[in-house]
Amino acid sequence: MFGYIRPVKGELYVKDSELYSAVYCGLCRYGGKNISHLTRWLLNYDFVLLALLRMSLTNESVCIEKKRCPYKLRKKACACADDSYGFVCSAFGLLTYGKLLDDINDEKGVKRFFKRLVKPVFSHIKKKSDTYEGLWDIVSAGLTATDVAEKESCASVDRAADGFATMMKKIASYGLEGNTRLIAEQCGYHIGRFIYIADAFDDIESDSKSCNYNPLLLKYGDVEGVLSHSKEICETLYDSLNAFSNHYALATDAELTANDRLIFNITELGGRQTVRRITERKSK
């Protein structure tokens, strides 16, 4: 499920790269221990960014410890930040369950049968994740708004992306107050918008073949039409990355922390690398 937001590790300090790996490890470990071992396999890079954002905006103290990884069979550096991990893992678990329900409604034949078969497993994930008041309502409303745009065959990319973006806005800012909440809302909205549009752009060929809803195909007519407007699509994706960085900068001091450097690397460099990778794949 997605995974478009990741760092460019070659542009990171070694210590920052190690911190990113430690946060990923900590998030994976927390989810496996408190939600379900299945979340270890489903975890993607987008939620590591959400964890870093929450850790940074709440000024959560983070310590690095050596923990044994059950899959690597050795000890690895693991960042401990249980407050942020608890919330992010809950959001991830609820979104995973909501996405399964959405797929069951949309899929047909064998795919639908298989997803109905695994629904009890995901229901357990939902039960373990539903520990923050109103969080499931946020996720459910976001997926419902996205589904409404699909059923209406909405050709407006901004409107189609708004449901998912608004959901991420409310998740990112959950429980925060004042200026910190306002910053988190804008960061969440624009990274959600980026993820939705990037996913739609990446899937134009498969959606065209299977006749699945894709706002880009409806707006530009067909795959060739979308490709002929690649520059315009890239620009709107860059706009969201710029908006994220501009708003996050309001929460930083003159001297950037390791978290700050990671977040700017992920959005400013990693996001643009994702857009280039998708575009290059389309050009071939």
C-alpha cells in the first residue's frame, strides 16, 4: 500500500541514515509487538515519515538501543519513541483494515474471495489498533470521501485527492494544539495529496487495462493523454512537496536537528526522486 515517501540515503549523513533505519526498526518492532506480526510485513516508508513528523512536532525524547531483530537474527539499533509509535501504528492498522474493506467492495472474483478470506485477520488488527478516540472515524471518513469521488467518476484530480489528503491532515495533527497543530495539518494534507496523485500517476497503465477509476485518465482521456501532460502532473506533485517543506520549516530552529534533516531529505529529495522514477518508467 503506497510507500512513495522514502529518503535518498546517499545524501544523508551516516548518523542520520542510521537514525532513519533505527526509527523504521522501532516502528516495525512496536507494531509487531502491540498490533500484529503482520504489520511488520505491511509497514511502508510513508508511515516512517509520519512517525518522524510526530516525534519532531511533539519534541518526543528518542533513545537508541540495541534490540534483537527476529528476522535478521541479530541485534540492530532501534529507536525508542513509544508515544509516536503507538499512534502511528494505530493509524496504520486502521488504514490497512479500511483499505481491505474498500478492496472487498471493488474487487471481483478470486481477488475478492481471497480478501474476504483474510478479513478476520485484519479485523483483529483493527481491534488492536482502535485505541485512540475518533481515529477510526477519521480513517473511515477519508476512505468514504475517496470512494464517493470514484463512484461519481470525478475527473478533478484535486477533488479526488482531497478525501485522502484531508484524512492524512487529521491524522498528522491528531491531539496537537495551537501552531503545532496548524503546521501538522498542512504537512499531513500535502503529503497525503502527493501520495494519492503519485499513486494515480504510477497506476495509469494497469488502471486503464482493468478499467479501474483513475482521475488522471478521466481528465486527460487515456494513457497517452496523461503522458503528454506529464510535466503538468509533475509540477502539481512538486507543489505539494514545496508546501510540506515550507510549512514544516515554521517548526524548525536555525540549527536543524537530525529529525529535521531526515524530514527535509525525504520530502525535498526523496519525493522528487519518486516523481523522476515514475516519469522515467513511463517514458520507457
